[in-house]
Amino acid sequence: MKKLFAIIALGISLIGVPSLPAADAPTTPAPEAAAAPAVEAVAEAASPADAPAYKNYEEFTKQPGFSQFTVNNLWILIAAALVFLMHLGFSAVETGLTQSKNTVNILFKNVFIVCMGVLAYALWGFNSMYPGDNWLIKGFVALGSPIPNAIAEGGEVANVTATYNAGYTIWGDFIFQAMFAATAATIVSGAVAERVKLGPFMLGATILVLIGYPITGSWEWGGGWLSEPFADFAGSSLVHAFGGYAALAAVLVLGPRKGKYLDGRIRPIPGHNMPLAAIGVFLLFFGWFGFNGGSVLSADPQAVSRVFVTTTLAGCAGGLGAAFASWFVLKKPDLSMALNGILAGLVGITAGADSIPVWSSVIVGAISGVLVLFSVMFFDKLKIDDPVGAISVHGVCGNFGTIAVGLFGGGNLMWQVIGTVSISAFAFVFSLITFGVIKAVMGLRVSADEESEGLDIGEHGMEAYPHFAQRL
């Protein structure tokens, strides 16, 4: 760890500290356009195809801007590691908010999603999401292909730098984006928990990550039809709303848990481990610094610091908004709502963490926190069973956060609405078709007896808590 800090300190000392703009200075650009401040000394163009060609990588390392390049790339990799940690957070939240008899099943799905997601994104998704000029339908759909196998000996810098930003390596670019890719399927996992067959879910999740997510991701981040003037800094719509509305479709195909809605009444099915759910939320909060902070796509001190502040304030405001709203509406302060309120605030600010003013981020977070409470209640009234509130947290608050860029962050309000509606609608229809076909061919839901017994026994033949006879 000391060596790591020494490397960072050396890099900063070599490049110097840039002069900081005033507090009200223009905000940072969106991810697809962001560029590292001193990278021009290495490559003036954002596209590596236009970057200067050096004889080999060693020559590239001797360029004046290489120290800044190193620091930027290091931050991208650290951010990718933080986003990877979020999958542990998702696992803990989903497990804590569901019944103990399904713990192994939920953990297995999360393990599968991470492993499958990264490999599927490497095989097809990355180059489908960032196609350059290789569109199948210009601006809408691009075919994918495997990521490059290696940097050729004596290769030009175009083989080293990222496909749309010459501020870091193509490997740093891929691994950061890969950490995002599996999130959409993880959101679906929580919403369909406790009654979905394992095999059919694994197939549906793979199709979502392999094909669906890269398509809408390419619409803005890959230079597609939403790249201007729509703005989604780190993915309120492209990541979260996509996952939320894919989850909504899957839930509609699957149906509610047995006994959730009886005689017109909503029967609460409490989670078995609130401490675990709380741990998961704080892990997600921690990982969000990489999720949003890494989306600056450089280690620029002003931009990264600002994004950290707006992200933190919105998350905290979301937690308070949901906590006090639940206290007022439900007459008791609900911990699960407060936890989901934190996540709602974080989802809400993700689209505009770079552009929404600091105090406006508090408003965005607080509204998101209140919104998630009423959204959960709304879907329950419609008998749409979402055990962890994923549709509301990620889908509804993802929509609001994207629109908030037009309300508070100087974005084009009409295009913000068009963008988030288009992404959500595509995700919903794509998921509806995917899980509808899977249900017709393979079946999607476990039997009533297996659901009652618990998926840990029926699907895995093992228990998370083998020494405890009680089933919650």
C-alpha cells in the first residue's frame, strides 16, 4: 500500500498541480467526451486511431505527458475495483432483504452474474457498446466482437490507448466498463428473487448482458443517436433504469411470490437479516465513489472531488428523505426504506454528478428518497412483487435522476425525457420478450412446493444456515 501511494505521489509531483477553477466554474464534460487534462502531450485526439504513432510502447512511455497518463489510468483501475466491490454489496442487500431459505440461491446468482457478465462483455459486449464506425444500424445497433488478445510487439499507441479516450489504456477502459455491465442483470436478480428457476434465469441474465445492455449503452456512450444533446454521466438510465425496467418485465412474466397478496391485502414478507442488508448498502455507497468518480475518466482533482461531493450529499439526502417519509406515512421509521433511500439518492445523482450544482444534488437525493417510498407502495398496490425494491430504486429513480439533469444541471429537458423513456422502453420490451420466450420454452418459475421449502434445498441441495431449523 505504501508503494502505491508513493507511485501516486511521484506522478503528481512530476505533472504538478493544475490551477483550480472557481467554485462556480463550468462542470466537467460527460464521460464519452471527457479527456485527461495533460494527455494532449501524448495524444491530441480522443480517438486512438488519430493518435501519434510511436515505434513501440517504450517510446510512448518517454513522452512528456506519460506521467499524467499513468495517474489517470491508475485512477480508472482503482475505480474499477471499487465498482467490482459493489457486487458484494448487491449480494448482501438482496440476501438480507429476502428469506433465509433462499440465501444460497441469491448468492449463487450473484456469483454467476459477475463471472458471466465480465466474460460476456469481453466476448461481445464491449465492442458492441463502443463500435466506432462498425455500426450494423448507424447510431442504433452494432455487432460485437472479442476484445483484442494482446498488444502486438512494436505496436503503435493506437493499440494501447482506449477506443474513445486516449487518456488511459484500452485494458483500463475495458475493465472499468465491464464492472458496469453485470449490474443490469444483478438488478433483475433481486426483483425476481425467491421464486425463479435458476437455469432459465441464468440464460435470461446472459442475454441481457451480452446483447441488450450494450445496445442502449451504445446509444450515448458509444456515439449513437443519443450522444447529443442527451446526457447521462455515469448511468442513471443507461445502467440503472435499464436494469430496473428489465426487472419490471421479468417480474410481470414471473408473477408474485406465493402468499404475498391475499384477499386484496398485501402480506409483508420481511427479510431475514437487516444487519446484512445495511452492510450491503454501505458497501454500495463506498463503491459508488468508483462508479461516479471513475466516470470522470481522468484523475482531474477538481472534477473527481466535485463528483465525490455531489454523490455523497445525494446519497445522504436520499436516506433521510426515505426515512422521514416512511415515518410520516407508515407511522414508524422503516429501516429498509431508509436503506433503499440511500440507494435511490445515489441512483438519482448518477446522471448529473458532474453537472448538477452541489446543493441541488441534495434536492435530487431527497426527492429520490421520498419517491422510492411511494413507488414501492404503488407497485405493491398493482400486485407487482419486488422483494428488494429494485424496480423503484433503479428504474423509477433512474428516470428521475436523468430528468433532473435537465431540471438542475443545465441539460436539455426534452432530450433527457426522450433518452430515459427510450432506454427504459427498450429494456422493458427486450426483457419481456427474452423472459417470455424462456418461460414458454423452459419454464421460469419453481413449483409451489419448492418455493415453500426454499430454493436453497430445491435448486442447490444445501442450506446457508444448516444449524438453524427456523425458516423465516
